[in-house]
Amino acid sequence: MGITFKSFSKCVGHVTAIRKPILLRARHGVGKSSVVYAYAEHIGMPVIERRASQMTEGDLLGLPKLDDGCTRWLAPDWLKTACEQPVVLFIDEIDRATPEVRQGFFELTDSRKIAGSCLHEGTLIFAAVNGGEHAAQYQVGEMDPAELDRWTVFDIEPDVEDWLNWAKDNIDKTILDFIRQTPSHLEHNDDFEPNKVYPSRRSWHRLSDCLVQAGVIEPGKTNPVLFNLTNAFVGQEAAYAFQDFVKQYERLLTVEDILNKGLWEETKSIGINEQTALVEKFEAAKVFAEELSPKQIENVSNWFLVMPSEVAMKLWRLIGDGVLQNVLKIHEQGEVAEQILKIIKGEDN
């Protein structure tokens, strides 16, 4: 059973508190490395990253030297640093390493030492693999029970909300709105055809960087460069869908349209995904963190009354997370209170 990154964030500190190694298993491109780096930044520790798939026994143990008639090992630089100061030691692609390298990590993850070198008491160990439930789709080695027993294993199944929360500060707004409205294009969750390009969370991030640099996203317009770049990063199906989305982007409602212009009646003709995306725009803009004007309260209340019940309750929870005055003023709108009661009773149509 997998957990989201949000759930993982509530668990990770308890494991690192007792200095036990953590193994993240998930599909490619979901953000395993990013979450390790983000956690390291949160606790104020540097990261030393090594790709186990590129290591040999010498990269793990170092080189031998003669010391008073005995052979001792000169630790490699990454291990020496991890032994002398507290760091986050991040071992990526460990299930793609040779059996000899993986056996070498047994002692490091179990006893926090290898070839006579002991890790600093503050050093934390993380690793990431594509194995686990999805292993059949990747060229990875199986991890036997003894190997897994040395790790605290988290199977990550991130939801769309995980990515959207992260993407608010990292992804172009047009791409962000596209994924909000068509979350099925965020990543491929079925079997993979050989040599076919599929979207992933990582590839959307890379595409966003490229499109922003190229300056080719023009709402209401499209061009061959936009399509060809999108196709190259996330594949043909997502490229066609994104191109159509950009063409129609100017027609999408904004926070300003609802909150200040009072165009709530126009939401009657849009689908539930677009309604949900509009609520998420309100969340991203932190609209309810400040007290609204009487006119804004009226506009939001009127919008609430024409929403599908699922979206209405999402909006109501968002309002409830904001300042109390907004909750009280909106609830004072008699029809809103009646609508909430109908939804709770299942009487809403």
C-alpha cells in the first residue's frame, strides 16, 4: 500500500530521529529525489548524493594503503565527509547497482559503518529505487528480504494534490491550470509501450522551464514550436491536449472574474473539472486569508449556490481555513446555509 508525499512528510521525522535508513520506492519522475533534498533543506543539512548504479567496489570502499605492516582502507571522499560531519547521504538507484556494491551497503545501513569507517552520529541515510510494485516495468534487481530488512521502506504513490502544491512555486501558470483541469495528463499510470514518450511529473517540470525560456506560451494562440517542444517532453497525446488548452485559455474564468466582476453565472456552463480548477485558483491566491468586502461576499455566495455539491464543499472547506469573518458573513447568506444543509443531507441535485 502506497502513501502520498504529504503522508510521508508526517512520518519521515520519526524515522530520522532514531537514525534509521529510509528507502523510497516509486515510479520514475514522481519527485523522490526532490523530496529528499527538500527534507534536507528543511532540517538544515547538506546532501551528498551518489548513484549506486555507477559505483564499483572501489567507489564504495576506497583504496588500500599500507599502515605499520597492515592494509587499511582510505575512505572515498563522500564516505569521509559523511563520517566527519552530519549530512544527508542520498544513495540513488541502489537496485540498479551490482550485487557487490549492494552487499557493501548492507553494513552501512545496518551498522552505520563500512571498512572501518563509522558514520557521524548525525548523518542520515536515504535511498531511492524504481522497484517494489512497479519493478516489472524497469531494469532493476530484486531486493531480497535480508536487504529490505535493513531499510525503512516507504512505497510512494503521490496524488495530483502533492504535485499541484509543489508546482505553485515551480511551474508555469498555464501548465499548472492545464493539469488542474486534466489531471490524467500529469503522468502515465498504465503499462508502457516500448520507446514511446510518456508524461511524468519530472517531464512537465522540464517542459515548463523550456517553454518559459522560449517564451512561446501565448494564451489564445498556438504555434508549431509550442507543440513540438511539448511533444518532445511529454508525448503526443499530452501535446495535442495542451495545445488545445492554450488555444482556449483566454476564455477560462479567473479569480478576478468571480470575486470582483461577479461573473459567477458563467460558471453554470463549465464542467466539474473546470469548477474545481477555479476553486484551486482561489486557494493558490489565498483569497480567504483576508476579510472580503460585502460585494465579494455576495459574489462568492452566489457562485457557491450554482456549484456541483462536491465542488461546493471543497470551496466551503477552503473558506473555513481562512479568516472567521468570511465564514460568518457567507453563512449569514440564508440560501448558502440552506444549500450546505441540503448537501449534508444528500438532498442537493
